[in-house]
Amino acid sequence: MSEALVHIDQFRMDFGDKTVIRDLSFDVERGETFGFLGSNGSGKTTTIRALLGIYQPTAGTLHIDGKPFRPEDGGRLGYLPEERGLYKKEKVIDVMTYFGRLKGLDRHAAKTWSLEYLERVALADKAGVQLDKLSGGQQQKVQLGVTIMNDPELLILDEPTKGFDPVNRRLLMDIIDGQKTKGATVMMVTHQMEEVERLCDRVILLKNGTAEAYGTIDDIQNQYGGRIVRLKHSGPVPSSPRYTVTVNETNYSELSIADDADEADILRELVAAGVSVRSFTTTKISLEEIFIRVYGDQNRADAAALQMAEA
Ligand SMILES: Nc1ncnc2c1ncn2[C@@H]1O[C@H](COP(=O)(O)OP(=O)(O)OP(=O)(O)O)[C@@H](O)[C@H]1O
């Protein structure tokens, strides 16, 4: 069995007397796109920094390809950090060519690749422009290009599409997906559930520095209730062992279906109980809904704590 490309075991990170990560374990398998999810401040960037040796972990194992990451292995890694930053006073093509050479390409290959990439992301006319004359999104496109140049084996992307409009976000998703098709393993932080559903094979949801959920999207949907019914109706919805009512408004309800229940039986039961059903749709719980369930309570608790502190 080939071992996982990224292996994290019982990772703990303290900053002074504050524990930010506790007992975190997960793997990123070779060739997969892995979503690293969690609310703001849950410890995603800290974990990536510890994985790359920027932070010294308080405890635990963080391995890439069976060993701690060393800067000399950097050629096989493409890292897009949360904080962006390239040499802003230089021309786009010069910056890209420079980084290409650092990644082992010769000048001609680096320049050719960069020009093709700029064409692809609709920045061909900016090749000779100073980087700080580009918009924030345009600069991010350049930085993503630098990250994926020379097809690294492992891509670690911290919010790669942050701040992009929907058209450009889709373009960037295509580019990330293209790297996967070429064989890259991708570990990405994102708050965009649409991206997770489209790109990720497996995900981890981090909450308060530990894993709240970990697995394929299907696994996680099943863990959080699997199938749901969206019901437009009039008349009260009765309780039933076949479902749990999770949303209960005057004319709209959502029912979380029990594992062994059949949708058709539920519909018959509702009609028999006198509920006037205007629409009945079954679907899987979305990742967005799961995210709100997992982190909604935490945000409410944080807001209440803040109010108490301010009172
Ligand atoms: N160098 C540091 N010193 C002290 N505390 C830190 C340091 N770096 C991060 N933290 C704290 O660790 C916690 C996790 O931060 P981190 O940046 O890893 O979160 P995140 O999940 O990446 O958040 P976001 O989604 O907002 O980017 C936060 O409470 C943060 O204040």
C-alpha cells in the first residue's frame, strides 16, 4: 500500500498558553483534491504553516511523502499562501520567469509557459506591465500561475479563489482541476462550498482545532442526516419516526429522512394526515447547510460571549 502524500498525526499547536490545534490527524492521499475547511480562526493556516516547517509544532507528526518537509524539496511543492506577495515593482513576465527559473525551468521555457498562462487567464496584454499596476484579482492570477508552474506534485492552496468574480472563479477552478488531471495532489483551503462540491474528493471540517468531520462528501452528508425533504405545504406537519422536522415555517418545512425510511411512504403519510402538499422534493443535505449547522452554534456562542463582555 503506498502511503499518503500528506500525513498528519496527533498534531497539537500552542501559542503561549493558548491551544489552537489539539489532537488533529488526517491524511491527503496521492492524486486526490482535498478540501481543508473550517470557520475563520479554526486553525487551517496554522496547520499548513506547521506542515511546511514555518511553525514548529508543539506535538505530533506532520509529514510530506513520509518525512518532515525540507526547503530543498520545494521544487515538488506549489504553495499559494494566504497572504499574497510578489515583487510588485517588477514586470509581470519578469517576475514569472524569475520564479520559473527558481523552480528549475530554463529562461526560455519559463517565459514561454508564462506567456501561455497569461493568455489563458486573459492577462496577455499585462505581460509587460508592472505588477502593482494590476488589480488585486489580476495579481492573484499571476501568483496562482507562479504556484502551478512546472506542475508540482503537491499543491497547497490557501483560498485560491478568494475575491474573484464568478466567471474568474470558474476559470481558476478549471485550472486547479487541470493540475489534478495532470496527476497533482491538491490540498486547498476554501470557504466556497460550490468549489468543494465540484473539486474535492474528500474534506476535513476543522472546529476549535479538531476534526469535526472527515471523509468523502457523501460520508459527511450521511453523517449530517443524508437525505432531506423540502416541503411546501399548508397544515401542520405531524411528527413521525420516518423523519425529523429540521425547519418548520408556516408553509415550508424541511424533514431529515431516517436512514431506513422511504420517501414515498413519507408523502403518503403526510397526505393521510391531512397536510395539503404543494411541493415535495427530496435532496441531499448541502455542504453549505452542514457548514451552517456545524459553525452556526459556535458563531452564536461567540456573539453571546462578546455581548456579555461588552455589557
Ligand atoms: N503566530 C501566531 N501567534 C499567536 N496566535 C496565532 C498565530 N497564528 C495564528 N494564531 C491564532 O491561531 C488561531 C487560528 O488561526 P489560523 O490563521 O490558523 O486560522 P484559519 O483557520 O486559517 O482562519 P481564516 O479562515 O480566518 O484564515 C487564531 O485564533 C489565531 O489568532
